[in-house]
Amino acid sequence: MQFQRLVAFAVAALTSLACHAQEVRYSFSGVVYQSGSFTNPSFDLHVAVGEAFTGAFWYDASVASYGGGVTQDGGTSYGYRTGGLTIAVGGLTAASTTPAQIFVNDNGYAGYDSFSTSALNPIAITGTSYSADAFFLGLNDLTGKAFSTSALPTTLDSLFNDNSIGLDFVNGLGDQYSIYGNITEFHNVAAVPEPATYALMLAGLGALGFVARRRIS
């Protein structure tokens, strides 16, 4: 009976590992094309047009959509809550603190396919005392060939050719300072397994090794 329990534990551990979260992670960089406050020029965070930015976003591709809907152009939009987003520009950094809001649009606006992720409040900010009102990244496939299912993509390839970020700050007086940038490149980053994943894998392999030794002896 003990032997059978060990076998069952090993199989369950390795099966659970195979079904673990499928994390997709990308880093990106680009250049600011617009920065400033339209309502109050004295509200200035000193981020210049042409300044470089960097960032990263990630999500679990195994998460199912919580719902879909038809876009104004007859396409389909699917929503997800997973992953996160960070951006650093001009001495400012912004990072999501809760699962991001992701939308995948198949044949959306003007026939584009698009992938967008945005951080929801509260957003962690360093480099300024002002809070962030909006914080997003958008990838657009102008050919409309990127998506055909409701599943989150496991790769985001070169079809995405019109990509941007946006970050809006507010000063508490109704004024907004906006930073918008064009993403010039983004790269897939190998996901690093969580410690719990390693522990589960080692436990399963250890149990199988013990079973093998028992059978030999």
C-alpha cells in the first residue's frame, strides 16, 4: 500500500507540474513621442520627447477568457485578468500591483488584430509623488492575422508592427500629465519557474527515484 501511494504521489506531482501556469514574458524598449500636460503646463514631470523607455509585461497563457464581445467593426474581443506590466522612463517607474487587464481583439478597430494590457489601480510609482491614472501597452497587427481564437497567445511575433505605451499621471487638481511612446523592439524572455515549481518537480522525481530503488532491491 505504501509503495502504491508513493507511485501515486510521484505521478500527481509531475502531472501538476505539467499543468502549471504557462507564463509568457516579454521585455520592450522604445522612444517617447509625446509628453506633457494639456491642461496645466506648469505640471511637468520633465520627460522629454525622444527619451528612451524600457519595460516588461507578462501573463499566464493558460488563463481562460472571462468573456467576449463583438467590436464596433464586427470583430471579437476577449478579456482576461492575469500578469503584470512595468515601465521605466525619465527617472520614473510604474509597476502593476494587481493582475493586469488584458484584451485580445480579433479583427478589431479598422480590421486590426490587437493585444493590450493595462495596469489597474493601485499602481506602484517611484520617482514622483504624483499618482498614475492610466498605464497601458498596446500591440497592433495591421495585417489582421495575429488572432483567430479566444486563447491567450503563447508568443507574440513580428506580425505586431504598430506598438505603443501610455502613462498618465494626475496631480489631484484635475490636471493630467501624459507620456506616450512608440515601442521599437520587444523580446521574449524565458520565464523563471517559481520556487514552488522546483520543489514540486524535485518531490516528484525523488519519489520516482525511491520507487525505482525499491523495485531494484
